[in-house]
Amino acid sequence: MSTFAPMNQFFTILRSAIVAGFCISVGCIVNLRTGGVAGAVLFSFGLLAVLHYKLKLYTGTAGFIRAKGDWNMLGSVLLGNIIGCALCAYAMTYAQPDILAPDAAIVESRLEKGPLACFLLAIGCGFIMTTAVQFGREGKFLPLLFGVPVFILCGFTHSVADAFYFLAAPQLIGTQLLTIYAVEVLGNFVGCNLYRWVMIKTAVE
């Protein structure tokens, strides 16, 4: 195997993840500009695009990784997602300044809730996303169309979407917000893998 193979694989994953971050950012933008149930439903376009193009998204990958060997890949996926969100956030805050006020409201709500609440909310989002992606991989997209609005309207936290929201409000970024983001990533991972623990428990019983 070529010594360049791991590096080539990294950049392949990174490119896919950056585009996935762009797709989720599109969902964030329409949600910010529309709001309510309509915005939550239209957000689904981002996840549908990710599944259709088989892109690498953190919350669509975390629940399917192997016990060994996939941790670097998952880190690359999250990095690419954040880069994609950053590029979109900086472009859209300039081109669509009307998103600034609703975006700041979302970020401030995260700060008010604090790390523990955001961690718990991220678990709910992770569970919904892995369930929806599992159906999507089988060609069943209706659960995704329901799942995305459900996690948004429940107030659950999606670490990739929040990467866009947080980066679109750089004036609010500080130690507390970075801590909240870290626990959201962890909470999404826990939620994404709940089905595995449930299946193991059921098999034992």
C-alpha cells in the first residue's frame, strides 16, 4: 500500500465532510429565515442531500463506527463538517444579515441552558438522527422527514447545526460556548449509539 494512501483517504473524507457541513448549513439558513414548523421541516433538505450523495456527517456516522479503527475517521468527519459550516456561516452572515438576530437568539438559548442541559438534549438528537439515517440507508426517507422536524421542535441539539449557529455569532463564542459545543458532540455520540446498547440488552434478555 502506498504511503500516501492514508493521506489521500483523509482528504477524501474531509472533502465529503465539508460538503456535508454545507448541506446542514443550508438547513440552518432556511430554518433561521422561516422559523416554526415550516423551518423545521425544510431543514430536512440538508439531511436528505447528505444521504442522497452519501456524504460524511458526524451524526450520520457516529452510530455506525466500529469499535476499533474508525476514531480518526470520525474526527476527520467532524473537522470537515465544522469547516463546511464555518465557510457558510461567514459567507451568509455577510450576504443574509437578516439571519443574525434569530441566530444569536439560538446561541443565547444554549448559553442559558448550560452544558448539562445541552448534553442531555444532544442525546435525543443523536438517537433520532441515527434512526432516521438507518431508515434512509434502506431507501425509506419518511422517518427522516419526520425525524428532523421532531429534533428541532423538541429543542434537541445537533452538533453540526450548532457549529453553523455558533460560528455565525462569533461575538458570543467563549469558554462556556466551547464547553457546550464539546458536550453536544459527546451527547450526540451517546445518542447515536443508544440503539446498539438497547439491542445488546434485548439479546441478553
